Amino acid sequence: MDITFKQVSYTYQPNTPFAHHALKNVSFHIPSGAFVAIIGHTGSGKSTLIQHLNGLLKPTKGEVIIGDYKLSAENKLKEMKDLRSKVGIVFQYPEHQLFEETVEKDIAFGPQNFGVKQETIKERIAEILPKVGLSESLLERSPFELSGGQMRRVAIAGVLASKPNVYVLDEPTAGLDPKGQKEIMNMFYNMHHEEKITTILVTHSMEDALNYSDYLIILNKGEKYMEGRPEDIFTKEKDLHEVQLQVPESIKFLNKYNQTFNTNLPLAKKSPKDIAALIKQTI
């Protein structure tokens, strides 16, 4: 499902002394099946932007197009519930939204709300559990008896059970240890490629933006500051510093190596082992 923002602006508390212009004439296009990272420091407009993707907010000005759905200040979308079934948002700390008696009931709540038959829900749960690293033995347990990492996986499974066409991930690894962060990001990355689903990642991690996304959109003070492929954006270190953003450590290292030894190693998605192998070839 492709996504287009056309000169979208959004103002909180308009026509009052407390009016705040959170988005200002933002335009971009995300093709179906892309993995896009949205980056910006606190207050840049990231959270406001993603709330437009399933109609939690509507533009004050401009138009948001998600597949066949159009959102604007003038357009009252009748199929809002249908749109929300297509766009699955994993908010920060999604485990805080758990409330049912058992893991199975919590995972089933979303699709039930969207009118999916019970038989189909059971099939989906059986399909999703191994993808999120959970055992069927947990289904009858209370989600509040689980570890923090397991609770997050249950909450994510609840989003996936609705079979959305778009994943929106709002800092999905917040609060997890490094091992948990890598496991969660690899899980979404693998599902993105297996299912060819449009994936939007809101993150402060430059390493995650480099390693997982195909394209970057950088926001600053509610405006689109820059967009492009990670390997192109991360060559613009000075421009990123202007909006309090850093380049990933791997890119810093490659930049320094190229400058010091007058080489031209590509600034691409590479693991430390890949970088070591590249350097070995130049020696």
C-alpha cells in the first residue's frame, strides 16, 4: 500500500493563543513495499505525522493518501474503521496497552474489533506466534505474568493479527536491552521482506535507520528537512549536525578511513565483519 502526503500541515488548538504548528507543508511519497525510516529530534513532528496514517489526526491543510483512502480537512472518510484495519501502528511501549485476561484474548481483540471471524483469528494467532517468538503454551496465561520482552511481543502480535497492509513502528525497541532491540528489529525486517509490506519506522537510532531502511525522511520543526537513501543522506554529516543528528558509527568509521588512507570504500549497509573484509581488500 503506497502513501502520499501532499502539502500536509497540522495545527494543534488552531485559532487560539495556544496554537502549535506541528507539521508545515510536508510532502513525500512512499511506494508500496518500501521500508522507510522517519527521523528527527524531539518536537520535529514525527508522532504527529504517523497519527495521520490511520486517521487519528486529519490534516489541517493538504491531503494524505493511503492506498485508496484520502484524508483531508474537508473529506469525512466513511471507511475510517476499514483504514485502521489496514494500517497497524506499534506505539512506544505497546505492552502498556495490554488489558485482557489471557494472551490469546489480547491478541484476538484487534481482529475481533474489525469483524474477523473467530475461526480465522485462531488461524492467524497460530501463524503469528512463531513469527514473534512466542509459544502456544503462553496463550492461556495472563499477559501480566510475562516478562517485559514477552509482553511487548504479545502487544505486537495483537497488531499483526489484524493483517495490516502497512506497519508503522514508533520506536518499537524503546526500553529493551541491546539483544532485545536486535531481535525485535530483525523480526520486523524479516516480516517486511517475506510479506512485502510497506513499513515505516520512527526511530532515534541512526544505526537502525541505516541497517533496516531503504529510504529516510528527516523532519525538523515540523518541516521536511531532507529525504533520500541512507547511504546518500549519511554522507551529509554537516547538514545532519545542523538538526542535532549524528551519522551512524559505522559510517563515521568508513568516512575517517577513506579520508586517512585516500580510499573510496562505499558507505552502505555493512556489518563490522563486512567492513573488515572490505578493508582487507585494500591492504
